[in-house]
Amino acid sequence: MKKLDEFEQDILNDYETGEFKSTAPSKTDLAKFKAAATATFIKDRRINIRLSSPDLMDIQARALEEGIPYQTFIASILHKYAAGRLFEKPSRLTRRSSEPAQKRATP
């Protein structure tokens, strides 16, 4: 086992002497959290989409890396996008909005 540094040893000592107290949520808080989680993840609608084979293969590979089914992976991506938590990375090929546009040369 790795030797603990001073900070880790302090935490272990505090734990062993009972200085840490449980902060478990109350039963009413647990009920609220459970209701919110259930409402968030209810899947009551079905959609069908067409994807190119290469895109589907890439999605399936990424889902495999995450260790989840690809349909769950797709649903997660869509949920994050709808919630405003999924953003496109700027490409090296696109110019930044602060950069001036290059003028086209006229023939």
C-alpha cells in the first residue's frame, strides 16, 4: 500500500476518531431527488432517424468506449444538447468571430 502523505493521514486520523459526521439526506430529500430523477429519465416517446453507416459505426465505437449501449449514448447526447450542456468544439479550420474576414481576390 502506498504511504499516505500528511494531508491524507490527517483525514484518516479524523475518520478513525469519529470527527466526520454523516451528511445523508433526509427521507423527504431522498423522495424529492428520486422523483426528479424519475421525471428526468422517463422515455415515453420513440423516434426513428436515418444515419449514414460510418456515422453509426463511429457512434457505436464511442458508446463501446463509454461502456454503454449505443442507443443510450445517443439519448444522452441529445439530452445534453437539449439541456444546453453540449457545445461544438471550434474547428481549427473555421475562423474565430474576432478575426477579420479575408477578402476574396477578384479576377
